[in-house]
Amino acid sequence: MNTLKRCVRVTLRLSGRVLLGAATLLLPVGLLQADEALLATYERLLPLEGGSNFRDMGGYEGADGKSVVRGKLFRSGAPTSLTPEDMEYLDQFEFAAIIDLRSSEELDLYPNHWAAQSPEIDYLTVDYSIFGLAGDAATATPAALQDIVRSMDMTYRNFPTMLKPQLTMLFDTLLAEDAPVLVNCSAGQDRTGVASAVILTLLGVERQTIVEDYLLSTQYRRPAVERGDVNLAEAASTNAFAAMMLQYSSREEEHAAPLLMPDGTPYLHYALDEIETTWGSVEAYAEQELGVDAADVAALRARYLE
């Protein structure tokens, strides 16, 4: 059973925190101007020297003709190569939490230094093995990790069940916090892609837009940044994720591999199809598996749509 590991740092941060539905009234004019200036520094991808696929989910049309708020919902690859200047830039957003979807092997190989030096941010993870990506962690083998590359359809069909503890933690955080939240995995495309798709679906964003957002990872990823300065060949003898990264590095020297099957089907299709086949809809999945009911969806829309 996966064990929830939460690094709780309790800090009162009154600036940037607002009461639901009254943000314009409660935020000082100076802070509003600073927020507008900060949002003007990017369109979707944040300008980070050591970032990969670090982007804003905001701006898409959601339920009732409203748009997803910019500056609150972020997704990225592992933010482990951020420079001091990157961290200083990100600190301006006053993040409330980072939900890191990576396995224990990934966290060991590429720790999040930004979270480590930012005590005001809740850094949330779930302990599990990288072998869990291939299905049953109890029976998976190193060879199964290589199969991930060859059978992405089954890998994605496994995500809704495998990610249940992480997604539950993610939505608990989104419902509790009004400050920005980041969700990430290693590349910010697979596990993070599924998490983002569930969020955007509950906010009423159309499926085609969600898939287009998912496919942006191929454009926004920086594989060399994700690998950092770790000697993967040396680490592979003791770390299963390093061994898997060696498989990927031969395919992704400079550019990310497309997130498509040979017939052009986006990998994300299989996760969403699994959800709709098993639970009937993303909304039903969220309620039955993640504890996010209709009232919670309404609260999410009130907070993250404008």
C-alpha cells in the first residue's frame, strides 16, 4: 500500500491569500499591479532557465463561458534544475503547494531543491516504486520498465488507479488553498498530463482543448534539462529510474518524443477512455475514487474560473 508522505510547513501568508469571490476587493492595489506584471512575463510557458515544461493551465475556456484563471494552476516537469534566479522568479507567485507525482526512485535521483529551500510551500508526495508505472508493483520487473516505452496504451490505462492517492491529495489541496499550486512529475507530460486533464475536465474545458494542451509537452519539454548533471549510466546500477532514463535518452537527445501512438492516437486517450469505460465519466471517477463530489466541483469552478 502506498504511504502518504506530507512535508507540512505551516506559515501564515496573508498577502496573496483572498476570500473566495472577493479577490478584487481584498487584494491591495499594489499587489494587483504586481500580479498583472508577473502574468505579463509569459503567455503559457514560464521563462525559466532551468525549467522544463513549466507552464500555466490558465486561459482556456471552461464552464459557463468562463476562463480558467491564470497564475493559480501550474504543471511542469521535475523542477530540480532550477537556477537561483528561477527560484526567485517563482517565489513571486507565492505558491501554496507542490504536488510531486514522482516515485521514490525519481525523488532520490532528482530531489526538488526549490521545495527544500522554500519552507512556506507544502511539498506533497506519495511513496511508491517506479515499477508501479508498469502495473502491479509486486510483480513488475526491470524489463517491464522498457515495456513502458513500447506499450503506452496500457501504461496510461493504469494511471487512473495508480494515481488515485496522488490525485486525491491534489484535489484536497486545490479545495483547501487559494494560492497557486504546482503539480509535476519527471517530464510533466504523462502522470501530470492525466492529472491536468482531470482538473481541466472538472472545470468544464472541452476535450479537444485538453488534448491540445497535453500535446504541448512535446514542444515545451527540455530533455537535457531534465537529465541534469546526473551520470545515468553510473546511477542505473542502483536506481531503476536511471535505468529507464537511459532508454529514453537514446530517443530524446534534444527534442521530446511525440505523445502519439503510431496511428496518431494521443496517449492521453487511453487514460480518459479507461476512466469513462470503468466509471462512466471523469466526474463520476472524481466522486467515486477521489472523493470530489458535485459541491466540490462547484467550489473548484468558483475558485479557478473567472
